[in-house]
Amino acid sequence: MLALALGGCSALRLTYSQGPALLYWWADGYVDFSAEQTPRARAAIDEWFGWHRSSQLADYAVLLSQLRDMAARDVTPQQVCRVYDDLQRRLARAFERAVPLAAPLVRTLSPAQIDHLDKRYSRNHEDARREYLQPDARDRHDAALKRTVDRVESIYGPLDPVQRQRLAADLQQSPFDPEVWLAERRARQLDILRTLRALQAARADAGAVEAALRAFAAHAEQSPRAYYRDYRDRLEQANCQLTARLHNGMTNEQRQHAAQTLRGWEDDLRALAAD
């Protein structure tokens, strides 16, 4: 997923090498680690990255190799959905390895730190509303199109006007509803805050904290709210269809560009794994 979020080989290698520092900075922004927590947090992050580099990156490279082979030919929505499922399994494995490392830190969170997390969640929610819920429907569609075009062009290279028009039309028909997504996102944040406050008040043991962390991940994958599960199922199917149509409408040159991009990421992951 890190590879797919970055736009070039050098960016991937550099960002991953700086990953422990970046992850600590990100986490500290949410909970404001104390002087006592900081070395434990850094040690846990270093241990996770050591495991991840040595045991996971080569597997990610294999997946990228498979995607590179797929890039040369048309794909079906079912194939796209299988790739998504493969990514989800890899993310779940990475999170599961983090649970026993994170639990001791979570147990030490103070009420003030949970309040800090609450304020950060609230700011993020308002930022997301501004990014995804522009008052004017046309502005909202244009912003969604720009985000999607940027992601697509980072892999395939520039789209031509006809491809942009087709993509814009597909996005108009997408079941994606930012109101529904943001409401679910906020509900998860509030669930996490309630759980953390309950764990802190009860002075929960490590087993209870680990169980709570696993529940957070399970709810991110399968919401406890039935209406959102139905919505997400429809959205995933629509996204698989959109992605297949988008790829199948690419020129040979664009497909070659995608294969070269994926090959660069694959080579970088193999080099990082061997380092």
C-alpha cells in the first residue's frame, strides 16, 4: 500500500528508510508521548519495521510482479477485487504483528492523552469535510476527479481528454457518498475514544487491550453498522468495475508506463528487503 501511495522509486526507498521516524512523528501528533513513553514507542516501532522489512517486503514485491504482468492485458472486475483482497490480507497481517507491540503503550495512555487524541480526531474530521464535502456539487465532483486523476497518472502517466471525460462520467455514477463515509469514519473515532477511556478507567490488562485493538481493525474492515456494510459492499464492487474499465481503456504506451512504474517499486522493495 505504501508503494501504491508514492509516485516514484526513489520516493519509496527514501520514505520507507525513514519510516520509523515518520511513524513516531505521526503517532506523537495524535497522543503526545511523554518522556517515559517516547523510548518505548521508538523501540516498538523499530521492532515492527525490522520484522516488516525482513519478512514482508519480498512478499509485496511478488504482488507487484503479478500486477506488472496484469498491466499488459485487459482485466476483469473480479481480478481487481482479488487484488484488493490480497492487499487487505497483507494489511491485516501487518496490523496483527503490531498489536502486541502497541498494547503496552496503549495501557499507559493518560486521560489527558486520550483528550488530545479526541481533539486531533475532531480537527481531522473537519479537514476531511472541507476536502470532500464542498457546498457546490460541481466543485465536489471536480475535487473528486482531480484526486482520482492524480492517483491514476502516478501509475499510467498522463491521461488524454477522452480518458478524462470517461473517468469523470464514471465518477458521476459512483455510489461513493462522502456524507456516509465521513459519518462512519467519525463513528469509528468515537468508538475508539470510548473504548480507550473505558480501558484506562478499568486499568485493563494487556489481554483486554490487545482484544480492543483487534476489534478496532475488525470494525475498520467490517463495520458493526449493517447499513454501512451494505454500502461498502456496493462501493467495492463499483470500484472494481471502474478500475477494470479504466485500465482496459489505457493505450499500450500507458500500460507500459504502468508496468515500468510497478517494476521500479518492485525493485525498490527487493532492495530494501535485502538491505
